Amino acid sequence: MNDKYFDRELSWIDFNARVLGEARDESNPLLERLKFIGIVSSNLDEFFMVRVASLSATDPIFKDVYRHAFDLMDRQNHYFQESLVPQLEHAGIRRLLPQGLTDKQRDYLAALFHHEIFPLLTPVAIRPENPVPVFVNQSLYRMVALADPVRLKVRHYAVVEVPKNYPRMIALLSDSGYSFITLEDVISMFAGDLFTGYEILEQGTFRITRASELSVDEEKDEDFSKVLSAALSLRQRSRIVRLEYSGYDLMRDFLKAQLEISDFKIYEVRSWMDLKTIAQLAYQPTFPELKRPQWVPKPSPDFEKADDVWKLLKEKDVMVLHPYESFDVFLRFLAQAARDPDVLAIKQTLYRASESSRVIHLLEEAANKGKQVTVLVELKARFDEERNIEWAHRLVNAGASVLYGVAGLKTHAKACLVVRREPEGIKRYLHLSTGNYNEKTALIYSDIGLFTSKEDMTRDVNVFFNLITGLSQPTGFSAIEISPFGLRRKLEKLIMRETLRGTKEAPGLMMVKMNALVDPDMIDALYKASQKGVQIKLNVRGVCCLKPGVKGLSDNIEVVSIVDTFLEHSRVFYFHNGGDEEIYLSSADWMPRNLDRRLEIMFPVMEEKNKRFLIDLLKHYFKDNQRSWQLNAQGQYKKKDPGSEKKFRVQEFLCKKAADNAAALSVGGKELKPQKPKLESPKDLKEEVSG
């Protein structure tokens, strides 16, 4: 790797070390810390499936990535086992082991096993003369070593998949608190009933991780959803990139030989296997005293005061900050569009939607009412492919036009355009966002949405949709920029302009907030600007390959990362521009995939009130000294020490600000509380490794 850049994969591991830091921070409630443990596990699973799977074995960093990732898993498991488990037990949350059960508990589990669990199990013998079974990616398996009843010295092996459709943690009656036993322990207790006639010698648990890459030909195949569905089935047979095991050494050696996997890809779990599912404990409705009070997003004052969305957006642009303000504002916008007889058309992109998506229901409603509904569904949103195929079919059945984007490019832009007939003629209304149209993640991802009816913005986005759906060539946009056509050049020009407009007395200033900074050309442009005296403040939540504070290279660049309750997801780009300040929002990070291989939108914030809000917002992010980590030139992240400064936590500040605004807003004498979808899994909080 060039000395000018940090390694991308190692930087990603460093990010998750910061997430683990939140799990270790005892100022967080106990079950909040357990959530962060689950997020680390979920992130690591995706990291191996996506990033590690993309590396070549000849890459000099290949084995280092495994070593660093396994070191992070060691730290995670050690902290969980040695610190969190005793604290959970002290709080009344206890895992019971088979040897510690009472007779009554054992009798209950025996009945449960034979009536409910046994029918779900399929033991599979592993014989040297037969092919190895296809182990399901990310499934837990119990492996059993058996003694042959005839040839006593002959050892046989068999596996049992732990059912995914049965609760992994089974509650048991106890004197106090919440006691449970894991499903794999119940299976081990009654394994003899699965292998009658054989003596069980040893048992263990293992889990494999497979590469997730899909290979499909988007140009040749007519029905892309069918092609992708077929490719998804092949994912379960892709190569193994990690083996986790907990048990005896002979099991490890047997699996290593059978799966033909190298030693450095094998990890011994010394605590509990698959902590992301164990972290489901944090989502139980009990033990509220061990949780942070759930944040309820507040109403947007502008929308709550308005009787008519169209009238409001003719008067001004409205910006909404999620999850501090409710995603219900977009649902109201879309619902009014679906039900307004004067609305002729709705055009929308969909990258990730929630499981029971109100967005999808409203688009279906609009199509059923005869409106022209065009939805660009990105089928290749990694790990959401099957759900997106289902949504696409439902929308088609409702009468919507569903398109799958441009061959070779993922559509990552977030846009919804409404076309309405009005007395003065056709009028367009627009919502653009840094985040997905997903009600569930809107509760936990920090994103920014902008509603506008400005002609230059709505016309540009109309052209954007025509580019995707038709055969039009990309032309110059008056307000927005899109990748892969002009966004990279636009950003390079903005950085260059900042360099040229700055003076010795008044050097240029950039403040940039994003999820990842990887692209070497963009990093080089920042280095050049720094060398010319431009002050550059970067808030990069995740991967950052830029080296800050290197003498003669990046003296004027500061990098911070904020890891807190909500996943920082918004992309905000500020340029001082000699006092004529400009600020942009975008769906794109500064990565080759976003700038060269995806359809993304960057759009300006033009109204002065909104510009001032965003500039102040960026300043608040750099002021945070409670959940902010600073990156040094050696690649180490150190948590900011407030010292004598007043403690300041930006997410806490924004919650209070939203609550104060809502308290001042009265509708019928009481504050409105938007609906809040239930969070069901630490997967909802995961870092978007794959975007």
C-alpha cells in the first residue's frame, strides 16, 4: 500500500474497534452495551462475506487482515465473557447450562425437545466416501463424534443444523430475573435420541462464513429478477472464508480437512458463538432500567403547522434531520401524493426498504388509483436482494412501472419526484435524501432529507430519472450533480476552487462529513489543498484511508469519527468559497464505487436558513468531546478528552433541540408522537459495509 494511504480493510477493522469501545463504555446502560456487542458481530460477518471475500490470496495484506480481524474478535469475546456476562448475571439475566438445571427444568425441556424441536432436526452423517454436506452460510451446527457400536475404535461424525426458525434462547422458570438456555445446549442434552445405538464421545459447535459476491450478466438476460434469484441460490455454495468452532481439537482438524480450509481462516470461539443473535436479549421488552430510554422522533414543525404540503413547499424548502425528526414527514408527503387527484405521476428510487414498508404500500396505493408510478428498485442492494425482488413484483402487480436501473451501475441515489397538475400548469415537488426510504433505519440512522419545489432542482431530477429509464445521454445539470458522470469532477473543482480562493490571511476552509473516505484521487486533492493552506476538517465515521497531520502532506487536515447511539450516515460537504459559502448533501461517500460505479446524487442547499443550520450542525459535530475519536498520522484513533472544556455530545444536543422544538409546537394542545417501528435485531444497527 502506498505510504500516503492507510489500508482500507485495516481501517474498517479500526472502525469496529471504536464500536467495541462503545460496548466497553460503562456510561452506556448495560443492554445498550450488549447491543453494540451484537453490532460488532454483525459487522464482522458482513466484513468477511464482502470485503475479505474480495481480497486475493496473493495480496500482501491478506493474512494481516485475518490476524487483525481475529484479534478484534478476541477482544470482543473476552470483554463479553469476562465483563458483560457477570454484569448480566448480576442484573438477573442468566444463561443456564445443562449441568445446572433442576429436575423440573430438565423435564420441561425434555417435553419441549420431543414435541417441538426434534421434528425440526435432521442429523447428517459425514462419511469419507460421500461428498461433504453443503453447510449453510452463517448457520450454527452441532457436530457430534460417535463410537461405532460394532467397531468400538472407529469414530464417526455427524452434524445437526440448529434451526433458524426456532428461538435460540429458551426461557426457563426461575426464582427471579430472566433465565434461559440456548437451543444448541438443548440439542446437545438430547443428542442421544438422534443417534440411537451409538455412544456420543464429544460434541461441539461450528459456523462457516461464505463469500457473498454475485456474478450476473445484466446486459444479456431479459428478466433480471429471475437471473438474480438464481444467483442468490448459488451464494449458499460459494467458497468458505471463515470457520468458527467451539469444541474439541479433533473436530477442528476433521472440519479443516473436509472443508479444505487454511489454519489462518479458522477461529476458536472461547465465549458464546454468534453474539449478534445473543444480543437479541437487549431487544426484549423487559429490564427497562438497563436500557437507554427509546428515542421517539419528533414532528417537523414546518410540516405540523402546514395544512397543505404543496402550499408549504411552494413557499420554502424544508429540511428534516432524522432520527431527531420523524420519517413520518416523508410518509405524509408520499401519502398526499398518492391520494391527491391532481397528482399525475410519482417517480422514486428504492435501495433498501423495511420489511413491512409503508413506503411500498403507498406506492401501491398510488398505482391502484391510476397514477403513473415509476419505481427504480435496486435489486443488487447486498443482502436485501430477495426482499427487493419481492417488492418489485408487488409493485408490478399494482400497476407500477418497475425498472432495475442501468446495467453495471447500482442506483444508490435517494429521490422521490411528484408531478402535479395545478391551475398554472404542471408543477413538480421533490424529496432528496442522504438515507434510504426505510422507516426502520430512519429511527437509528442519522440522515438529512430536503423537500423542495425549486424548478432547477426538480427539472434536474426529472432528467436524472429519464437518464435511468430511457436512452437519454447525461447533460449538464443546473443544480445537482450525479455519478458516475459529473460528480467526481464537480468535487475536484470545488476543492480546487477552495485552494485558489484562499489567501494567507484568510485560508480556505472545508468541513466534510461522510461515512467513508477511500478514493485515492479525492484524497490526493485534499492533500494538495492542505499543502496550499486550506483548513480541512473531516468527520469520517468509518473507513478513512487519508493520513492526517503528516508534515508537508496533510498538516492542515483533521479527522474525527463519531460513534454513538445513532449510526452517523449523512454526507454533508461545506466549502467556504471566499465567504460565498456553499453546502451540499449527497447519497455518495468518497469511494471509487460511489463515484465511478453507482448512480448517486449530490444536491445543493440553497436557502440561507437551511445553509446556516447545516454549517452550525457541522461545527457541533467537530465540537463533540464525548463520542468523538481523533485519528493521528500513525493510524491510531484516540477518544477525545474534554479536559477543561465543557462536555458536549452532539447526538444528545440534537435530541434536546428536537424535543424543545416539539414542546413549543402544540397541535390541539398536545405534542404529536409519530409511530415508531419496532427494532428487532442488531442487524438493523449494522454498519453498511456494502453500502
